[in-house]
Amino acid sequence: MTADHPSTPSPAVAAGHAPARRRTAYGKETWKEISFLLLNLPTALVGFVYAVTSVVVGVGLSVTVIGLPLLAAGLAGARGIGRSERARARGLLDADVAEPSPLPRTGGALPWLWARLKDPVAWRTQLYGLIRLPWGVVTFSVTLVSLVALWPVLPFIARGLAAADRGMVRGLLSPSDELERRIAELESDRGVVVDTAAADLRRIERDLHDGAQARLVALAMGLGLAKEKLHEDPDAAAAMVAEAHGEVKLALQELRDLARGIHPAVLTDRGLGAALSSLAGRCTVPATVTVDLAERPAEAIEGIAYFTVSELLQNVSKHARARAVSVEVWRAKDRLLLQVRDDGVGGARTDGPGTGLAGLAERLGAVDGVLVVDSPAGGPTTVTAELPWRGRRG
């Protein structure tokens, strides 16, 4: 892109992270940390007793038939303890800890047993339970004494102890590695893709049933009546055939519109520039399009970019009360970026449940994309989308 194009969003902005706020000594964050530290002792007692009991009993009885199943069941339960500890860390320490991917579903007792016995997430959770008891005693005692006798330095003590807790949670309860984290993300995104595909199929079925199919049924009936009147009333039959001809044109137009909604021919034949220009021509708000691409991305990415712009332009037409809108598309290294700007009233958000932008952000996330919305009240609105490039093969 040339120098006058908008710059690539920074990773922090693209990920939706706001700049860190300056915390006060006895602010909300400090009291949340103190609550976490005081809860360390009871939760550590539960985790320690569970880890020792499940491991000792399972290993001790491993020479019998029930030993290994008991050990596997204990490891399966450890995942639940780890889940609750991650939730506690997220809620009270604002720790960004991802959930590990679930174990694969296996058929039969032996595969189920083996999958749990070699589960690294469960074993690390058991280790977490064993080492937490002495740490829970320390943090509980120090925090309690600080509340009574060391009040002026309490925020600094709480912050230091909480930082160690964050490191322990991330080190032992996070997914095993980057691949494990990516699997967990893809497990979550797969549901979004499936739901979106199902909704699209229902829309296509509804459009076919209520539109082209109904019109073709009426056309067949009209032609049948015209055939009956052909000999006894040729003029009426001719009029009916002429009417049927008009219905055929309408049915063909509806089918073309439906096909364009699935994948427009102009996108396949001529690429994003021509396809987005066609979209802009149908927008109710005057729109300009600038596409700066030396080559075409993968077909799937082109399709996602096209329908992203289509939905954003529809939002501008329906809600923005804008006088003009611009669309810019360019490539930055291995990312395809598109930006839609309008001079409307602003106030667009992605965090409202059920909003169109929230759904669009989810669909982009499912393909490793990002949606960033800058829309202050009163406008203007700038929506930036990033997609992986994934260039064409061959």
C-alpha cells in the first residue's frame, strides 16, 4: 500500500487489548488479589488431599484390576480442579489463562483408560495440588498478618504474592504448549463455523422455497392452463404464455441473486477489486473502493473478505446515517487487510450480544482473523479486518 494508506493495526489493538490502567494502592485490583491469597489455603487443602488420595490409592492398588481405573478416574477429576483454579485466577487475578483442549473421544474402556493415564494436563494439575499446600499456608499467613500489622505495605505484598500465583497458574495449569493452545482455540472456533454454515444453509433453503421454487410452481400451473386453452382460446393462451415468460425472467433473476449470495461470479472471474466495486454500486450510501493487491489471495480468503465488506456496507446503509463510505483493501506481509470508513453517527460495537458486528468478529476469528472497530459516538466509524493471506496455489 502507498504511504497514504492506513497503517496496520498494532498487535495489541488488533487483539482488542486496551492500554493498561494505572492502579491505585487500595483499588479494586488489590482487594481482588487479597481475596485470592486468602482463599489459597482452603483451596490448597482440597487440592492437596485430592491429589495425594487419588495418586496414592491408584498407584497402591495398581497391582489389582481396579488400581489403574481408579488412577485414571482421579486424573479425570483433576482436570475439573484445574478448571476451577483457572477460573479463580481469571476472576480475581485477571490472569489470561487459556483452557486446555479436551481429551479426544475414544471408544472402548482401554482407549479411555490410556488417554487419561497419559494426560499431561491432569498430571500437571496433580503436581499443582501437591505444591500448593505449603504455598497456600505462606500466602494466607502473610496476607492475614499484613492486614492487621503491615497495612501501609499491604498492596505491595499482595501484588508480589499474586504475581507468583499468576506464574504458577500459567506454568502448571495452562495448555502444554503453543500447539495445545491452538488446538483449544480451534475447538472453540469450530462451533462458530458449524453454526454459521447451518444458518447459511437454512437461509438458502428458505430463499429457494419462498422465492424461486414458489415462482416456478406458479409458472408450471400457468403454463398448464395455457396449454388447456391453446385450442379453444388462443388469445387467452398467448396472454398466459406472455405472463409466464415474465415469471421466468423474475425466477432467473432470483436464482442469480441467490447464486451471487453464495459466491458471486464476478469475484471468481475478476477478483476482489471488481467484486467490491460491484458491491459499492449497489450500496445506498455513495461508496468508493480502493484495492491495492499485486496478486490474489486464496479463494476462500477472497470470499470471506467479500462477504465481510458486504455485511459492513449493509450495516452502514441500515444504521450509520452516513453521507459517504470508503473501502480500502491492501496486503501487509502475510495478512490481507480491509478497512471500511463512514462519516455516520458512530456508536458501533462488537461487545453487544447478538449484534451483527459480534457475529462477524466470531466468524473472522474462526479463520485466524481479527476485527477492530473504532466508532466513537458522533462518528466517524472505522472498521478494520485482518485475514491470513494464504496465497493461491499453482
